Amino acid sequence: MSTSLASVRLIRAVCVLCFIGGIAGMIVASLADNNIEAVLAAGIITAMAALVLLAVSTVTTTRRTAEFDEADAEILEHGIRRVVDSGADETAVRDLVRRAITLGRRTPE
């Protein structure tokens, strides 16, 4: 497991603990003596954990949008067309590209 993946998992685990603690804190503070300051503090902790979780999930997302995939596919198709137009066998070129894509999917990041 890479260091960044371990860090992300640790941050997510801490956020979950903050969620659980914050919700429990809001309930206990509300039931104990209706202490609004304690309820607000627990709510703010829970909200901050949610913001941190959203930020970490946004930053570490590796999936690209479909527009980028379409643009890459078009660039690849133009490249194949240029190689075929220069005299290469189209079937062989497309088979080679398929094998490269399969290899790329199997290779860990």
C-alpha cells in the first residue's frame, strides 16, 4: 500500500470517528442539560469533518471525466489513421493498440 493511499485511509477513518463522536456529542449535550454551546461545538466538528472528507475525496479522485476520455480517443484514432495512411496494416496496428491498452489496465499505478 502506498503512503498516499494509507494517508487517505487514515484521514477518512478520522473523519468517520469525528462523525460518530460529533453526532453522539450533539445527542448527549442536547439531552443532558440542553447545553447549546456543546451542541454547536459538536455540530461544528461534524461539519468540519464532512468538509475535510469532501476535500480529500475531490483531490484524490483519479477518474477523469468522459470529455477527456473522448478527446484521448479522438487523438488515438488520428494517430492510428496517420500510421495506416503511411503504409502500415490497419488490423495489425489496431491489434497492437488493443494489446497496449490491456497491458496498461493490468499495470498498477
